[in-house]
Amino acid sequence: MNVVSNSTYSMGNTIYQQVMQAPNVLGYVLCSESGDIIEQEGSEVSVLATVLVYFQQVAGLIGDSFGLEDLQEAQIQSKSLTVLCVPHKGGSFGVILSSRTKINEVTTLVRQVLAAA
């Protein structure tokens, strides 16, 4: 897994950083189709990046198994964290959230940001 850029250290703002404005969002990662990290910001993103790469691979297998053409979204929940994974431009966009997050609100924001990107 390669990191192409890391917005934590970049000077410019990107459209994806809008996700960080939602309450209880800890971080996000944008991965290319090959699994390279295009952009990331926030805490716990190294763990999220690893999960996101595997998500891309497993999502394709799961979708094929069930005869689904496109997987739209996956949510992984634990007691303390929730991860939202969404396919985006051949790659994936993942957001890591605290367990107090209203997931539907963040999902709506993520979809708006991705549609504008």
C-alpha cells in the first residue's frame, strides 16, 4: 500500500475534507483502485487505510457471490468505533467515526461530498 498524498500535511483544502466537519468524525481515507492512499486525514487513518484496501477486494467478491452489480456501502460497527466504506471512482472512500455518531447524517454528507468530487 502506497501513500500518494496525505492531506494532514498538505497545504490546500480538498472537497473530501468537508467530511471532517461532521460531529464525531475521526478521520477519512481515499484509496485508488490499486489500493494506493490518495488522501487521508485525522486519527486512526492508518488502521482505516488497511481495512479499506481489504474492503475493496472483499466487496467485489461479496457482490459477485450475491449477483450484485455494485456494492453501495458497508458499515462496520464496534462498541467504540464505526467505519463507513463507500466505493468511489473505482477506489474507495472510508470514514472512521466514534460510536456516538449519527451514521445516517454522516452517510448523507459523504454521498454529497463524493457526488461533488
